[in-house]
Amino acid sequence: MTEVEFDPAARSYEVELSPPSLSDDLTDDLGRVTRALEQNHDRTCRSVDVDVARTISPDLRSWDWCARATLYEEELIALSPPSGLQLALAVDLGTTKIAGYLVDMERGKTLAADGVMNPQTAYGEDIVTRISYARKSTEHAARLREDVVDALNRLAHKLCQKTDTDRLHIVDMVLVGNTAMHHLFLGLPTEQLVRSPYVPAVSRAMVVKTRDAGLELAPGAYVRTLPNVAGYVGADHVAMLLATDLQGGPAPALALDIGTNTEICLSADGKLTSVSCASGPAFEGAHIEHGMRAASGAIERLDLMDGDVTYRTVDGAPPVGLCGSGILDAVAGLYSADIVDIRGAMDRSHKRVRVTNGRPEFVLVEAGEAGNQRAITVTQRDVREVLLAKGAIRAGIEVLLRAQGLRAEELERVVIAGAFGCYISVSSAVKIGLLPDLPLGRFKPVGNAAGAGARLAMLSQDKWADAQQMARRIEYIEPATVPDFDRIMARASYLGEGPSSAE
Amino acid sequence: MTEVEFDPAARSYEVELSPPSLSDDLTDDLGRVTRALEQNHDRTCRSVDVDVARTISPDLRSWDWCARATLYEEELIALSPPSGLQLALAVDLGTTKIAGYLVDMERGKTLAADGVMNPQTAYGEDIVTRISYARKSTEHAARLREDVVDALNRLAHKLCQKTDTDRLHIVDMVLVGNTAMHHLFLGLPTEQLVRSPYVPAVSRAMVVKTRDAGLELAPGAYVRTLPNVAGYVGADHVAMLLATDLQGGPAPALALDIGTNTEICLSADGKLTSVSCASGPAFEGAHIEHGMRAASGAIERLDLMDGDVTYRTVDGAPPVGLCGSGILDAVAGLYSADIVDIRGAMDRSHKRVRVTNGRPEFVLVEAGEAGNQRAITVTQRDVREVLLAKGAIRAGIEVLLRAQGLRAEELERVVIAGAFGCYISVSSAVKIGLLPDLPLGRFKPVGNAAGAGARLAMLSQDKWADAQQMARRIEYIEPATVPDFDRIMARASYLGEGPSSAE
């Protein structure tokens, strides 16, 4: 992914001050700090966060007139002892998972990365259900917001514990997420997101005091959100494009961020067009009988050879379930071996297929071999979940290609991002027709590009500015306005097929 | 006082928007507002207050896509129905009294003015006592702050009730006060204000969200404070200079703001020098036996002719006590009639002097004539209170004159401000030696100039900028560093005398 020069908006400086004296220097305490910033670091300070001002006098005296002063642009947002490490937090707020990156703001190094589940899943796995819940009352809406804010505070705490640091030293935070997650986190209105014409309350980048968002970081810190593009194309999409450097060069290139919603961007001829598809949580391991997140024991790679199953698990631990990439491999394997057909129907006569309560399932791992002594299977329903996701994503790709009058074969690069925690197998994705059939060298899986984009925007003022610019350039295509969309969708919803090939 | 062009930092615009449409305009709700501001009013909006964003979508829909948008500089800080009146509040936060002015932000007209007592007086009449109280614990400090914030919220409510308006439509607030009041209100540290070398935590102007100050005005509004100059020369002093246009012309001019602390500024040869004196609350009617604020029935003017007393009361109501200007007249009258001597000792043999519990007092109004059937007197202690105040103020004037090598006679203008609620008699002030003996035409009493200055800074961006500049230019003189200060003070502490004349 893109490398970047370390030039963050929030920057710390060590200041050594002389104490005030009745006879020759009665400058106020803040004035001493701003004078040192000006004289010794050539930085102008035009304002101070009121919470920083509220402790400045006893702080400076107890630190014997030495401190680290942090400026965000021209505002003094933090003051800490000279030895204090200044930190920043980049977050990808996913519908299902929240990924956080703790960064050392002196060198720009990532000190730790970690994730927590999005506790809003308790109120609905998908965005629409959550927004319906929030709509019931202001208390409901507040609960959704508080839950995610709590999770972010816990995530910050966890990252700081891991690195033996203090979350009160986190002086900057950049957060990305889809538009709904972004709005629910900031407490912005969401009802208009689920009613036609599905517009965001706010698209532009927001710079909000963490205290106004309920976050418990450095008292004067800001949380910054990248811009949204449309109701279903959010800041995470912009972050992904930032990280994958898909900024509209001449060569046709595609970038996908696969998640509960999958956003896809086509860059060609200097134009950026984006679309969003409701792909469901299958690739995050949800709605799948033995699905799980990419934790220890999750099957992340799987191969079906002559009916034999070989696999690899996270940490090499005994298998306990399937994460997104494992599910994809399993369905691709079953399809290649003709154990499921293009509609996802399972061959009940296969020796490894068993029927439980009338429902067929393919046994991947026998109970005796599994880490928790329970067989790991792929059910026919699992296959259908994957089929739905596959159809939605492939139809989205087709909508973009048609809008620019391109054929899939003309794509020179396909970047595949997603917060799976592990990389999907491109060949499996091509096999089931989720991705177009191109030479494998043109595909580039990149992991959590949204999180990486958030980190870039935090580390570089240029990247932060690029993100705003890019968001304004992206043309959003609303599938409902595409002629023939239903037909495109229907044709994409077979295993192994893309809409073009079905033409 | 100075007139000013209406050009406020917070300004409202009516916007008429077209609703979003799936087929041709999917701009976000905020984007619609900023586009209209740009296209129809030539105003750029770069950010939005998060609380405004939190209701923007249902608001715009319920107002049928018409609204009043208020920008503070380039931030959208309020959105209200198109018919809504936008208001602003200017406040002079005095140690004893709080004066507020409610202004219509469409035309800059003052709609109402009112005052409330500063509830912090319950914890001490003077600043030092209050700060000692605040120092005891963070709860004590919080209580002082909450009390004054409550009073400000009540004052806003009162002004809005008077004018049948809504305090949630107050989109801007400018507050001035002495440094201690300023710090206590914003929750800034105060301990260093009462310990040598008495420096402010913050001198520069502050722009703070009202929610961060505990105020309940428009959710996105700012409260702005003018800059402080020193620990005992605050934003109210800067506001007074702004209102009296004492900005350092060549002709020697003096401006005094008489209150519990009296700040004095000498402008001469393009230089501004200021000093502060602890004059006590006598001129606010406190520490005076029958003192009261300038409410109905307060004696505001008084004359002692051949032992007879004539007077004028506020509202012409039957007399119930003395406000600051009345006390001053009484002491001047007693001194002129030789009933008190230069040290403030009262002639016990005078027919109107009675001795109660060994303490002499002069009867101004007999019980039968008084509004509350209680005699109104001036006690010898009252005279001594006035003497202390007079001495402190006159010594301050002398310190400034000496610092610039001027004699009192050279002063071409003397502006007298003070939140007395009524104007003091200049001739009385000259008689007792509070002010130097100059032709009466050179004196200009102006009432509450600090409040007027706050209003100017609110109505005019230029005046707001002038205030910052002026504050940086003012040279503060710390009396403790003036050689001979004790002698100057001692000589000023006689009735009828100034230090120069005693030389």
C-alpha cells in the first residue's frame, strides 16, 4: 500500500519555559507556551482548547516549566510532561468489526493493532435493522451511539494496555466507516439514509472534539472523519482508495472493499465511479453455520481435492470453524467438484454430504479432528448466503463497467480489500464468479485498506487533503437508477457466472 | 461612546433549498445548505458544529427545505426555521453584578438590558476570598463556576422572557470581566492569580463553545472573551478602552472603571499604561451601613446645604438606602461642611450626628421620611470605606502619571466608567480627592463602558480585532514594583487630597 511522508496535523513540541517574574516578565502561562512554540519551533498558536487551559497553570508549575505542547493546526490541543509519548488512533469502524491502530506521533510508527466486535450487532447485523431500531426513540438512538463509543473507548484502552501507554496521551484520531456507521457514531440523523433518495446528513470531513463524541482521549483531542460519498458509500471507501492509490489514472482499475456492504470503485480515464452493494456478512463469518471471525482455529484456506479436504487454520490451531476466506474456498471447491450446482443446490448423494433435519451439509472436518470435537460443515444455506453476496458484488462490478463502457477484460488492476483479518483466495473468488476471470497477476489483495487509509490521513496532511478532494471527484451510481439492474443482478446470481458472460 | 459599523462575526442567512432527488441530486443535507450559502450569499462554509449536524436532516425536512443558517466565520453554528430571530448576548461579568445586553443580530439593535447579582458573593465579596475558597477543593472551585454559569443562564432567560424570544436562538456571546471573574467563569486555574507574581493562566481572547462553558444557548454557539492584560487588569478593562475609544492618541487621557477593583489606564504619546487598585465594594453600595444597589428608592444624588439634606432617588421612590453615587455625594458633602475631617473623623457635636453603640453616624433621612420607616445614615465606618477606596484609586492615578512623567493638570480627558447603575457626581469625586482637580469639562462619565465594549466587539469584527491588538499594546504596571508606592498610597488616603498636592 501507499507509503507517505510523516507530516501529521497534530504535532508535539518540547518547550522549556522561564517562570514568570514580578520585575521583568509577567506574561500569562499560555503566553509563555505560545512564545516558546513561536521562537523555538517556528509554530504559531492562535487558540487553546479550553480543557487544556483549565489545567495549564498547576501543570506547568508541577513540571517545573518544561512540557510537551501539541498543536493541531494552530490550536494548542494538549500539554503533557516533557517525557510523555504522544499517540494517535486510526479506526476502521465496520458494521461488524472495529479495527484500531495505535500510532506513535513522534515517528509515525504503528505501535499496536487490534480489533473488537461492533456491539451494535446486538441490535441488528445489518445497517437497515439498526437504523430502524434507532428510529424507535431518541433513547434507542442514544443507546446505539453509546455502545459504539464504549467499544471505541475499550479499544483505545486495550491498545494502550498492550503498549503500556496512556489513552489520555492520544492526541489525534481519524475514523472511517460506512456512512451509516459514521452517522451512528457521531450521533447524526440516520433515518434519511434508509429512505429514498438515501442521502447522508453530512458528507464532508468532520473535525469534532473527542469529548463531543463521548471519547475519553486527551481532553483537547479531535476525532476526524474522512468524507462520505453517498448514503451507501462512506468514508471507509474513500480511505480504501487513499490507501490503494486508486486516484483515477488512465488505466482501468477496480477496487473492492468486501464487507457486510461492499463498495466498489472503478477508476478509468481519470474518472472515479463508485457503487455499493448489500453483500451481507457471509464473508465476515456471520450467517454461516460454522462461521467465525479470523481467530485462532479458524480455517482460512481450504482445498477440496478428489473429495479430500486439506486446510490451514489461523495460528495452525486445531480447526473450530470457518472465517470468510475459508468459506469462500469451501464453496469454490464444492462448485469445482460439482458437489453444488450453479444455483447452489448440493449433491445429496456425495459421500461427505449428510442430511440433518432435511438440510444437506458437506462435512469438511469430522468431529474427532475438530478443536472442539464438533464436526465443521458447509450447509446448503451457507452456499446460498455466499451466492447472494457473490451476486450483489458481481452485479456492482458490472454496473460500473457498463457506466464507463468497459469490458471486464480491460481491467488492468483489481484491488481487493476487506477487513477479513485474512486475505481471500483470488482464484476461489474467480472460480465462483465473484470476480471476473482475469490473469491472476492483475489481482492485488490488500487486507484492511480502509484502516490503512485512515492511518495515512492521520500521518499526512497531504493525504487528509487528498481524501477531501477525491471524495468530491467520485461519481456515485445509484443501482436503482441503472436500467436493467434487475436483469444484471439476476444473471450475476449463479455460481461461476458473471453478467457479461451470461449475455 | 463609540459607534460602530454592524459587521458581526456571527451572521445569519436565509436559505431556500431544493429537496434531494434520486435521479439528479443526491447531495447530502449539509451540502445543500453550504451550496446555498455559497451561491446565494457568497459565503464559504468549511465546517459544521456537530450539534447542528445532529439535527440537520429532520430539521430541514420539517421546515420544508427553508432555514436560517448562521455562520461564525466559516463554521455553520446554527440552523433555525426561516422566521427565527437570531440573537446575541453581551455580558459584563462583574465581581458584584452581572450586566447583560440582548442584541438582535439582524440589525444590531439592543433589545433589552438587565442585570443579576453575582451569586459568588456568597463565597466572598472580594476576589481573593473567592479564590481562597476555590482553592480548598475541586468541588469548591466547581461550585463557584457553576453558580456564575447558572446566573448567566438565568440572565439569558430573563432577557429572552422580557423580549418574548428564545435563548436557544442566541448564536453568539461576548463576555468581559476582570481576570479572576473571567478565569472562574471558564474554569481556568486561579491560584496563581493571588500568588506573586500574579499572572493569568490565559491572557489572549478565548473562543469557547457555550456547551463547554455550561451555557444553554444555541447548541453550536460560541462564548468569546476579550483578552486579559494582567492578573488584576482583565478583559473588562480592554472592553472599557474599546468603548471609550482611548486607544493611545497623543493627548494625555485617563480612563477609570470604578468597581470592587478599579482599573485605570493612561493614554499618552501613543502609549497605554494600566494599573489596578483594590478599591473595595463601597461604590457598589456594599460594606456601607445603608448601602444598596441602584434600585428603586436608592438615593443616587445628594446635597448637603447648611446642614440640610436634599436628594434624588431612583424612580423618585421614597428613599430606602444609598447607592454608590449617593454615598460619594454624602461623603463629599460631609467633608465640605466640615462634619468629617481629612482623616474621616466625624464631628460628634453636629446636630444631625448621633452616636449609636459608641459609633457616630450622620442622619441623612429621618425614619419618618424613609420608604421603610428606618432612618438612612452615613456612619463613620462608611466614610472610612470611601476613604480606602478613594486612596487606592487616587494612588493608582498617581502611579500612572509618574510612569509617564506627567502632571494631573496635563490630562485633557478623564473618562469615568463603572457599573454603578447610575453616574457618579464628578464634582463630589473631585471634592474628596478621588479625582484630580481639573476643569469639569474634561471629565466624561460614561456608565458601564465594559458592557458597551463587549457589545461593540460582538457587533463588529474590526472591534474584536482591535481589542486583541490593544491588549497586546497595554503596558501593565505592578504597584508593588513602583518605588515609593507606600508613600504615594499614604498621601492619597486623606479626604480632599491627592498625592501630588501633598508633595
